[in-house]
Amino acid sequence: MRTKKKLSSTLIKNYVFFSFTVGIIVFILLVVANYRLIHEFGGTAFSKLKASEVVRQNYVEMPSEGIELLKGWVEILDDHLQIVYIKGKKLDHSSSYSEKELNRLFYDQEERLYHATLAPFETEDGRTFYCLVKIPKEYVSRNFTITSGSEGHNAIFWKLMMQSFILFLILYGINVYIYSRWTAAKITNPLRYIAEGIKHVSNGHYYKRLDFRANYELQQIQKHFNAMAEKLEKTEREKKQLEESKQRMLVDISHDLKTPITTIQGYVEALQRGLIQDEAKRQSTLDLIYTKAKLVTALIEDVFELSKLESPDYPFSTDLLDIAEFIREIAVEFYVPFEEKQFNFQFDIPAHEITVPFNYKLLYRAVSNILSNALTYNSQGTEVLLKLLDDPKHVHIHIIDDGIGISDTYKEKVFDAFVRGDQSRKSDGGTGLGLTISKNIIEKHGGQIRLDTSQGNTMFQITLPK
């Protein structure tokens, strides 16, 4: 069975291997450079470590490079043993010496930290000064054997390199630990959030979103993940709404079919048993049966038409026609029914030709459904206006009435299936699919339909692209 490797462990191992390789290369180069440097100084600087070798009448010009390389320094003392000049980095705090203190520097004592050499000399103005050289004991032997040749040079070289190597390892280890943990965290933490988000989505929790700060690539993953989750949430919500709508539609269809069919069955049974003898009542009963049968037929036809419109394979074609003439024809057809019901029917249609691509039969169905609703659900005296507006990119069909109106409760649902203006669910009303069919037809044309009741009346606005 293969072991599971965490990304953080892989990153740390890779970084350690890479850093170690680079570190070894750098260290080797450092060794070579220092070795060459020490040997180049070997013939010059390391040959001048004693006071007698570096002392000059002009003590400012003393060659103290080798001494300083070994962490030592030079002190110039006057005839009163006061320090008047220092060359190099002084590591103790003395500023003057007594004869006893000066002599003690040359005793062979274990507690002494430095090897010292002393040489008197005369300055340019004839004064007697002393040149005192101090070098840490760890770099030279008692007799300054460092100056004896390459063996001494090598001893110093390896001592310096060992100290450098230890410091290198310490700094290297700290760097590897901090950087590897930081790098791994920057990558693995966002990946952990992403994995948790994917797990939530796979469990159906589409509302979960990612929110972390990371590099550009991981931010892009977060952005696309959240967009995907949002789409899935929207799809799931629409799916539930569709299922609820289908369930409600089945209940509504069953109700709307059951009521007239039950009525038809009752009257047919009464006729079969001879319970209705009067000829006038028999004719009235037959008329009622016919009306109910027409309602059932209309409902079935509307359901069939709606199912076709909602199908993506529905054959839909348009012709380039004069929509102004089209609206005039509808106005003429509805003029008489509105007059018979004592409605005040008006229309406002431009006189010029307005050419628009549309499907004559379907658009006629969409507009006539809205006019039929106005005729069915409003009472006499209602004013109805059919208006056509034209702009460079669209045409607008407005159907406005000042009738009973539509309450805010049902305004948002008015285009849903089986929603009627009076919400009575009466069996002698419409099928409840008229506005749903109209909406589907308008959208097939690439247009929009909306209801506006902000002006105190009922206005359906149809917008079609040119």
C-alpha cells in the first residue's frame, strides 16, 4: 500500500535538498576563496606578526594586515606607557600600563588571552615610543609558529573555516525551517480550504464559499470555485422551484379537469336516467355540457402548447412584417367584444410602417391572451388602451386598463402557470396558462414582458427587438 505524502512534507524535503545542495556549493567556493586568500597573504601579511617586524618610525604606516586578520591589534605607547595610537580593533579596555602590568603580558600564564610582543623605537622627532602587538592565543602558538610556513597557514585556515562552517550550519538550519514552513503554509492552507469547499459542494452544500488570501493562481481557483458554487446553488434552487412548479401544475391540471368533467358526468347521468323532462331544460343542460367540454379542450390545448413552447426543439421561425398593421388587425378583432361589454376601448398605433421580424401566429396568441384577460376579469366601464411605440432598436406594445387591478401578492406570480387574476380557481374561468404562454412566446422572440402597476392601473409592457 502506498503511503500518503502530504504536500507540505514534499515541499520541505525538496527545499531542504535544494538548499543543502546550493549551500554545499557556496561553502566549497568559500573554502577555495579563503584558502587562496590566506596563502596569498602568507608571504606578506603572515610574515609580519611581531612588533619588531611591523614597527616603523612613522607608526601610522605600520603593515598590520596580518595581525588584524588574526583578530589582533597594535598599540603605540609613549615613554610614560600611555596608549597614544591603536591600529586594528582593540578587544580590551586598557588605556595605559604600569611597568609591572607591561611585564606581566609576557609571562607564560594560562589565564592570559593574548600573546604579546614589544619593540621600542624612535619617532621622527627623536622620542622613544614602544610598539606593542596583541594577538589572541587561539590563532598563534607561543613562539608564533604561524609564521614558519604553509603548515601554520593551514592551521589558521582550518580553524577559521570550522568556525565559519558551524555558523553556516546554524544559519542554514534556521533558514530552512522558517522558509520551508512558511512556503508550505502559503500553499497548503489555501489547498486545505479548497479541499473543504469541494467536500461541501459534493455533499450538496452549494451555499459554501471560499475566502482566503493567497497568490494569484490560488486566488483564481478561489474565484472560479465560488462562481461554480454560485451557479450550482442557483441551479439547485431553480430545480427545486421547477419541481414545486410541476407538482403544483399537476395538482392544478387535475383540479381544472376534474371540476368540469364531474359536472359533465353529473348532467349526462341525469339525461340518461330521464331526470330532465322539460325540453328547454334539456337544451340548457346540453349547452352547459358543451361549454364544459370546450373548457376541458382549451385546457388540454393550452397545456400542450405550453409544453411545446418550453421545449428547446420547438420549431420557431419569423417573418419580416409590418407590426403596426398587425396591431391594427388585433384592435379591429377585439373592438366588437369590448363594445358589447361596454368597455371604453382605445388604441394608439403609428400610421407609418414598422417592419419587425416576428411569428404572426404566436405573437397574435401572446397579445390576444392579455386582451382576453382584460375582457374576462374586468367589469363594464373599464378603459382599455392598446398602444404601439417605436424606437431605433425596439418596438413596445403596451396594454393598459384601469379595471380591478392585480394585487401585490400575485404581481410577482402573474406569469406563473395556473395563476388567474381573480385567484378564484373557478371552473368557468380561463385555463390559467394564458400569461405563461404569452411570456414564453415573447421570450422566443428575444423580447421581454413585464407588469407595471406603479401608475395605479394595470399595464403589460411587451418589448421586441428590431
